[in-house]
Amino acid sequence: MNNPNNRIAVGKITSVFGVKGWVKVYSYTTPIENIFSYQPWEIELPSGKTTIKVDQWQKHGKGLIAHIAGVDDRDDAQQYCQRECTANIESLPPLEEGEYYWSQLMGLSVVTTFNGSEELIGKVQRMVETGANDVLVVRGCKGSIDDKERLIPYVDQFILAVDVETGIMKVDWDPEF
């Protein structure tokens, strides 16, 4: 399974905000404030994993700021900065069959079946939202045919199968592109 401990990235604490323990939060969710519905969060600190809960939050400009329960000073809040926040995947809304959260696709090995032969072309590095459709950013990896970065539209025409259990995505994509 691609995510053995049933955690999913929902956002990132980017920096401190003010002097009373508030932090800026970058949300991976849509709408962005949904991130606060998926608590508690788990964060990897140098000392190990820790669980945190936000007790207050608000929109700030185009982003979000939040107060971590029990953290009341800037110096204490600093340790949480530049850390990804994960939530239990079961706290997120259920998806229809064949739908996936972006973070479930990260790291999947991408195999093309173009012209009938299977070739590893890389791993999913990230996703890009374009308006028309989402796009996979696939970068060559150990064992792949090359080290190129490819942009593959995440549409039925090109995505043949996704198996998060085995960590493999099959695509119909010309490896020359």
C-alpha cells in the first residue's frame, strides 16, 4: 500500500505569525478552510511524531493562520514551521470508486503501455491544477527508461489504471513526450 499508516497530507505549517503562538498554514484542501475539519494533525518533528490540534483559526489575506492548542509563544510555535500536517484518511469525505486524493497518487510508479509494451517512465512527483484538468508531474526514477520529467493530463484518455495498494499507475502515454 502506498500509505501504510492511513495518513494523508492535508497541508503544511509554513511560518510563525505574531508573538502569541500563531502560525501560517498552507492548505492542500479545497476549499482551503476544510483543513481544520480533518483534525487532529500529526507532524514529524526531529524528536519524533507528535499530534497537534488547532483551537483557533481565521482567514488572513488569501491564506490561513491558526493557533495550535497549548502553544502560546512565537518560539514554541517555531518548531512546527516547515512541517507537513497529516490527518487520518478516514476523517476525510469518502470518495467514489476510481477517485483518489492527490496525496494518494504521490510516489506511484508510472508505467506506460504505449504501443503494447510496458515501460516504467517514472514516479508521480506532484499534481498541478490547470482549470481544464489536473496534470501529473512524472519524473524519471531508478529503473525508468530515462530521467525526463513528463506532464501527463489526468484524464481517462491517458490514465488506464491506478492501484494505490501496489503503488502502480498505468498510462497510455508516448514516452517520447
